[in-house]
Amino acid sequence: MRKRNLLIFAIALLLLPMVLGIAAAQDEVTELTIWWAEWDPANFLQQVGNEYEEATGIAVNIVQEPWGSFYDRVLAEWSAQGDSYDMVVGDSQWIGQAVTEGHYIDMTEFLVGENIAETVTPATLTYYGEYPVGSGTYYSYPTEGDANGFAYRRDLFEDPDEMAAFEAEYGYPLAVPETWAQLRDIAEFFHRPDENFYGIGVYTQIDYDAITMGFENILFSYGADWSDGNFNVLGVVNSPEAVAALELYKELYGFAPPGTNNAFFAEMNDIFITGQAAMIMNYFAFFPALDNSEINPYRDVTGYFAMPAGPDGDRFAALGGQGISINSYISDARKEASYDFIRWFATTEVQARWAELGGYTSNIEVLESEAFLTQTPYNAAFAETMTFVKDFWNIPEFGPLLEATQRALHSYIVGDEGTAQEALDTLAFEKDEVLAEAGYLDE
């Protein structure tokens, strides 16, 4: 019996290298899968991924899902604790849920320890990757930087007759607005419904987050916010500053073309290229279409500017874009391979290439480079904007908080129901109930 055991042990020793070889082969990562929404930046990331395969032999597959179902698909995978993807370029608002439920891995040691965190603008690191805010703990690398900005008709702003008429009426020169008050005057000045021409286009869509994102550009710049540092909303989201911001947004909507009562990025570009508006709000990610003469007949006279300042000089832009995170349910080998890809993607050279293809980098060196600033007519405004972006709620309860916000804003701005104060009072109480039930507020 003893000899038999020794024989088995000897055979096991002989087979050990083969067994280890099989395990190593099983752990060898030859491809990576990244989930993202269906839009042009995902195509650009696939191009970058193809170049990674050329450099390393590891294929990168970008799986795209329509925006309307992207969150639902990711949520289903989270619920199943699945490993169908290695990395996901997720919305900044998801991060609280993803972290507290254990779906993203903690990337702090990687991002901070390898000094990658220092290569991106602080605002993007905070809003795309940090949870909780101020904790210094990071779960995403800023990937597609984005925010709201404006496109405008330079030919109208620089027309001598228009300039003279504007200054005669408002008492100061017609130019790119430095304040929201100036933007309001310009929108009113170009509002000419008898000519089927209007002053401005703003977000109003009630689905998901459009009207909220549009409004918070003014909300933040007016010195208001969704809550204070302790999650209190009563007296905050319905403050005098917030009310003034909402009244202004409704006034701007009054200078918008008819038919924009449920408008988002596609409608904004449409009213611009059809010659209906002097300026439009939109995410920078959708401005490349306006820089195409086959799409935009006003391409050569289209200019771009960053969000103006509020009455006290505060200046913010609603954050868009996403960060890339690693799925906590994949194997350790796949996690390491994912780190390798992000490490490569985060280099200044690759970020410059990412920007060249059409992606929006958060890399400080690239954003400040002459090559980037002059690459497109909107890159300079984008680079400026990414230094003062600010985000909506990113706690796990962002869903009901967002739904209540969308409903309240749309009812007042588009539905013309009640006053701004009444709309925000109702919203404050609804948000307070959500936060209290979730345990954020002291009894």
C-alpha cells in the first residue's frame, strides 16, 4: 500500500508541470470585453482597442448597447453577478450603486499608486471615479469627458447691423455671453417667431435626465445646489437662488423654437442645422456633427462657447461622459489584464490618439496642448469646461431622485404648471422623503 502511494505521488510530480501549464493556459487572457452605450465614442474606443491588439496581441471587443437600454442591461448583469464583460464605461450617476453593491473593484491603489490620478483634471477624477465624494477612493478612470456647452451663429453675432441694434437696445456690445443674464438678453434679441427664427434651444426632454442636466448648468452657477453637505434638501433645492435659476431656465425655453417641448441632443442639433436658432445648448460629444459641412450648412460660421457665469461669478457646467470600471466578478487574471489595458490607455500618447480620433480626453497634458486646442473649433471651449464641471446625485438612490426632478422641472418649464417656488418646494419634499427613507438624514 505504501509503495502504491509513493507511485501515485511520483506520477503526480511528473504531471505537475503539465497541470500547471494547463492552468496557465486557462488563465491566459487573449481578449477583453468592454461594454458601452451605442454612439460614436464607442466606435472610437474600438479603434483604440484595435491598436492595443496590434501592440499586445490581446483583442479588445467593444460591445455597444442603445442608450435607452444600456443601464438595464448592465443592471441585469450586476444582478446575476455575471462576467460577460471585463470593463464597463458606465454613467457617473451609477457609481454609488455599483460601489455599494460590490459591482466595481476599488482602483485607488492602481490610480493613485501609479500616479495615473494626477494625469486627469481633478473634477473628472472626482465625478467619474470617486465614491463617496471626498473619500479619496476611486472606482473608475475618466474615459469620455463630456459636459454641456453652446454652439452659436458667428455670422449673426458678428453682423454689423445686428451688433448695432443689440447695443442700442441693451446698452452693451453683442458678443459671446460672459454671464447668464447676457445670454438671456441675446436669446431674447434673436427671438423672431414671425421670421421662424428663435433665440435659443435648451434641453426639455422628460426621459432619463435631459431637462435636469440642462437646468443644473444654471442652478449651480446661481450658487444653488441639489443639497448641502449633509444631504439636506429642504431650504436648499428650493432656495431663492434655485428659484431664480429655474425662472431663468423657463424664460429661456420661451425663446426656443416650437416643437422643442421634449428635446434633447438630436433636436438641439436639428434646430441649429435647419437655421431655426441663434444658439443651442448641447453636450460637446454631439458637436462633431456640426463641424461637418455635409450636415451643417452653417459649419463655417458656427462658433462654440463654454457655460457663462452666474450673478456672483460662479461658473459650472453639467457633467456628461463616463469613466471605465472593472467588473468585480471576473477572474484575477482578467482583472490584471484589464488593469494593463487601462494603464496603456491612460498614457499621454494614447490619450492624444484618443482625442485625435474624436474621443474627449480628461488628460491634463493633452487638454492643454496646442495640438488639442486647435484640432477642432470646439476643443478650446471643451478644455475650459472640463475644469468646472459638476454632477447630479451619484448615490444609489439617484434613480428616484432623478425621476422626481425630471417630473417637477418639466411640469413647470414646459407644462407651465404653478410657480418656480411651488415646483421646487414640491421637489424638495419628495427628495427629502427619499433621502430620509434611505437613512441619509437624521430624525
